[in-house]
Amino acid sequence: MRIWGPLAAVCLGTFMLLLDVTIVIVTLPDMARGLHASLSDLQWVVDGYALALAALLLGAGATADILGRRRVHVVGVVLFATASLLCGLANGPDTLVAARALQGVGAAAMLATTLPLLGSVYQGRQRSTALGVWGAVSGAAAAVGPVLGGLLAEGPGWRWIFYVNLPVSVVAVWLTLKAVPESRGPRGMRVDWAGTATFAVFAGGTAYAVVRAGADGWTASATLTSFGLAALGLVCFVLAERRAAHPLLDLSLLRRPAFVGVMVGALAFNGVAFGVTPYLSIWMQTLLGMSPVRGGLTLLPMTVAAMVTAVVVGKRFHGAPARLTIGGGLALIGAGCFCQAVLGAGSDWTALVPGFVLVGIGTGFVAPTVAGAALASVEPARAGMAGGAVNTVRQLGYALGVAVFGTVVTSRMTGTLPHDASHALAGGGAGALRGSFPEHTLRSAFASGLDAALVTAGCAGVVAAALVLALVRPPRAAAAAVTRADAPALPALPEDRAADGATPRP
């Protein structure tokens, strides 16, 4: 218990918070029926969690350095469990979305403290082993999520995907208090509250604007106002970071092409690889009549391909240039999206399998290497900041991907179906249209929307791949750029070096 208890406690919390990113995917149709939720409501069920997690991750890490990492981690678990109970008891889509956002707040506190806690406990070979186990648990959470979600939805009901967190949270809190020692960051640190708040405004405003564009149009007043608020949030964030003594993100890092390239790759990775998946799940269950379990199992080709590739990459491509693993992986993911964009009124889920496999292979290249590439683009003193930034942009990319591709699906469907279908689609998703239009017409419209979203995702993946290949330079060139562009390094922190483990999948 004394040696491996801290690893078990941290991995238990990590598994739970990452499981809730993917477990909802196959339960969305059941949620829509049970809560009379619209397609935009379902977008926010996914995005509310991911956005809160992304917006608060860096701020939660800074807070934990001051108040104590174990304390903040335990508070995060308790908040996560409370929000999970509220999710299970939700009687409407608005309540569920609010509870999911609260879950994301707790998850941010948990995820921000995982690597620092491990780094404070383990050293040398034990640290490498701990980080390897943590990375494997992170990958397992992504793989298990859709299948477990399907089993629970088909069994006791979709609410149990949240209730199951309660006993796990109790064990996680007990184990953390018993086995994990308290640790803090260096004295004199301050929380960048202004940066945390303005980044949350930027991220939330952008996602809300994109979702509103799908319902009201890109030129609607609500859409333009939200985009304006997001732009104001971004400007204020930049100003806050320039003035902060301890910023969430040192803006001088953005002068480094390699760092920018890795952040672009991380942002695109989660959005392109997984942003269309919720809508594919809705299509398979609502229009193809698949059960939640079978809907979850259809994602296994992608998951298995990702896990096998990650193992091969770790053994055979160790030390390969990050620009090739990340850029090449994104190109494969983009190609996989293009391969999936072949759906029609008579298509079955098997049409997606070749594309799923390509996306999985690309994921296996990107996921194990993107965090290390971020750390390699900065000096060791800023490794903690780089690690937090890459996790933040990954979750933000997933949230924006779900919003953007949902808007593309909705826009194409409303443009394909008769004019009077627009209101029905906004009010209840594809399920609300069944019985109002011929099955062939509805299947054709939904397939057209998915194809448009997949083509958009494929283009984004290819563009991101090109940017990574252009910006992420070989080590010597990157080092020269750092020497020219940046201020002297801050003193290195032991816990910063712990951030070189694998990053979680969504």
C-alpha cells in the first residue's frame, strides 16, 4: 500500500474522469428520448463536461500548487461524485448539462493534480513505471467507455453511467487520503484568476456560438454576439497573461514554431479523431436500430487499432521525429475521416470500418507522442506549463470538434429535408423526425449530414498535419529558435519533469 497505493489512488480517479468523456457517446439517444432533448442539447451534454475541463485545467493546477495537491484532488473527486449524482437525477436537458459542467470542474481539479502527485511520490525507475501504468489506464478508459455505457444503458438505464461513479469515488477518496502524501509547489506562487476566467469566457463563448450557428444560422444576432464575447475573452486573456506574475501560459512560448505546431496538432487531434463520433452513434442507434451495446462495440475497430499501434510505436518508433509521428498520424486520421464519408440512405455501419481503422492507427501515432513533443519544445523549467497546455488544448479541441461537426450535420440535414423539418430537428433531433418523413428520406438526410461533417474533419486533419510538418522542426533548429527568441529559463522543478508521461485520450 505504501509503495503502490498512491498510483492506485491516482489511476482510479483518472480512469473515472476520462471514462465520463466517452461513456456518454452511446447513451445519447436514450438521453434524448428520456429527457426530450434536442440535438443541440446533446451537443452540450458532451461539450459541457469537456469545456469545463479544458477551461479550468491550468487554473486548477496553479491552485493545487498553493493549497496542496492532495487536498485539491480530493475536493475534485467529491465535486465529481456530487455532480454525477445530479446528472443521474436530472429531469431535463438543462439540468443535465449544468451537472455535466460541474462534473468537468471536478475533473479539472483531478486531472491537473495527477502528474504532480505521481511526480512527488515516485523517482527514477519507479516514476517511469508509474507513468506507464497511468498512461495505460488512460487509454483503457477511452476503450471501455462506449462498451460500458452501452451495457449500462441497455441494462439498468442511462442514468447508471453516472451513478456508477459514486462507489468508485468513495474508494478513490479513501485511498487518496490514506496513501497519497500532501505536496505543494514553490512558495510565492499566485493563482492567475484573471487568466482562468478570461480563457473560460473565450472557450465557452466560441463553443456556444458554433452551436447557436447550427440552430439559428451564422448571421443570427445570438451567434454574432457569442462570437464577439469570445473574441473579447481572448483579447482579455492575452492582456491578463502579459501582466500576470505567474501566468497560466507564458505567451513567449507562442514565438516558438515547434510549440505552436504541437499545440495545433493536439487541438486538431481530439477534435478530428473523435468529434463526429457522437453523431455516428446517434445515426447507428436512431436510424439503423442498433442497441446501445452493439453501438459501443462498433467503435472497437478504432480502439483496437489505436492500442495496437501505440504499442508498436512505443517499441519500434522510439526517438522518431515528433513532426513525423504527429504530422503523419494526423494525416492518417484525416484520411480515415475521408474514408468514412461514403454514407448513403442504404449504408450500414460496416461502411465505416476502413475509416475507423485508419483513424485508430493515426491515433496510435499521435496520442503517445504529443505530450513528449510539447515538453521537448520547451526547457525543463516550463515542462509543467507545456504539459498542462497540451492537455488543455486536447480537451478544448474535442469540445470544439463536437460543436463544429454537430453544426455541420444539422445544417446539411435541414438543407436536405423539406423546409418544415428544420424546427422539428432543432426541437428533438433525428428521433423527432421519424414518422414525419419517409424512412429513406430521413436516412439519406442524416447520411448527407454525416458525410459533410466527416469531409470537414478530414480537411481539418490534413491541414493540421501540414502545419505540424512545417512548424515542428528538428531538435537543433528548434533549440536555435529557443535561444534566439526567449528569456532565460526559470529554475527547474522536480514535479515538472514528471509531466513526460502519456496524455489521456478523450
